[in-house]
Amino acid sequence: MTRKGYGESTGKIILIGEHAVTFGEPAIAIPFTAGKIKVLIEELEQGNYSSIKSDVYDGMLYDAPEHLKSLVNRFIENNDIKAPLAVTIQTNLPPSRGLGSSAAVAVAFVRASYDFLGQTLTKEELIDKANWAEQIAHGKPSGIDTQTIVSGKPVWFQKGYAETLTSLKLNGYMVVIDTGVKGSTRQAVEDVHKLCEDDYYMSYVTHIGKLVLEASDAIEQQNFDDLAHIFNACHSDLRELTVSHDKIEQLLNIGMANGAIAGKITGAGRGGSMLLLANDLADAKNIVKAVEKAGAAHTWIEYLGG
């Protein structure tokens, strides 16, 4: 009987603090349970080469994207696996959209690999191995994606330290929008770090850190309106850090014209995904109709009341 291993994970949403978190400022992230990753590892009885089948790549392991190839090869080499493997990745989480897809794949693969070996996996081992894969994918990841996905709860993250928070209890809705524009986390992070060699740009990073503290207070006090004001201020800072995009600005304006009270980038930006806040479900549905008509690739409505 051939060996098999299976693992799952979800995506994540950075509520506030993107980019600044890579400079040591705090950030708050929440699980994105609507986005799911499923990984199956199967040992093949025939054939000479391992393969990967996914939405972004379908073929031999040796030609796979570097972060996927490195992840699988490390598992094969560290565990002296002789038979070729077939790795299948299923997801409804679009890649390169700031929703944690690469970290989610890494977490699901690590879980599948331990299931394949019949070994117990600790939380610390899972985070460590998934973060190694994230470094291959993004260069200088903060680690917030992996921490949030593994915890399955809202997370306060700063300088590698993660604290699990209680579920949100806000009387409002969040529309998550995939702009359809593929972003590059690695390039955006590198560009912002280069910009911030200038104190002028670094001041925006510092201000985002202050906004995260204000957002934490707003969440604790269950003040949805305050959080909306903070969202708008954070997006203004991120725009100055050059990580907005014409499509993001277009959808932001359309959202505001159709019931949104606030909006911002989530993740690295330059495309990817964005968040719009609405007071009620009717407004959230109006926003979805309007942005989808304007070309948004995917939309999800999340209730922030827990």
C-alpha cells in the first residue's frame, strides 16, 4: 500500500499594519476562513520523477516554481524518501493577492508531510518549517502570515512575537476584494525598505505603527466607526509608500460611492487585495455588485461580529 499524507489550512487577512510590520512595528491579522488550501502527498509505485499539480503549476517537480520545488525537495532530502511523489494542491485562495496563499500552502504541505510520515507535529515545528518556505517565496517575510494561519484566531504580531487575540466583536461588515491584479510581495517589501532609507518615508511607517495601536483600542472598545477612520488613514500612508495601484484606487472610489465607509489595501499591495468596511449587510452587498461590475475578480463578505 502506498503512503499518503493530507493537510489543510486557511488564508489570512492583515487588518492593519502591513509593510510597517517588516520594520518592527506591530500589526493585527485575522484568519481568512473563506480561503482554503488542501494538500495531498502520494507515494508513486511507478515513474521516476516527482510532480506537483495545482492551479498555478502542473508538471514535474524539477520545473516547478522555486518556492514549491524547494519545499518538496527539502522534505524528500531530509527524510530520505526514495519513491517519487505526487503532490496535489487544491485551493480557492488566489495566489499573489495578499491573502496568505504561499504561507497557507506551506502550512498545509507541512501538515501533509507529517501525516505522510505518521509523525506528530508540534505548533513550533509547523511555524518554523512553514516560515522557511516563506523566506524562499518572499525574501523578508514578517512571519505574521504563518502565525495567523496556524493560530486560527486574530493575532497581534510584532518582531516575531505573536499574541492570540479574542474574536472580533464589531457591529459591521468587511468586503474582501481580489482586484485581479497579481502583486509581488517580495518586490513591494524590498522597494518600501529602500524608500525608507529616507526619513520622510520612514515617518509613514512609524505612523502606521501608531494606527495599529489605535485600531487595537477601537477593537477592544467595539468601536466600528473609529476603526473605519483608522483604515482610511492607514491607506493614505500606504499610498504614500507607493504600494497602492490604479485598480485599488478605482475600486476604493466605487466602493465609497456605493455604501463603504472606509477602505484600504491588505497585504503588500501594488494590486492584490483590499478591504472595504460597511455598516450593514445591505451596503456590503451593494458594494459587491458595484466592484464586481467594475472588474473585481473575487469578493467575499465577512461579518466582524465574531
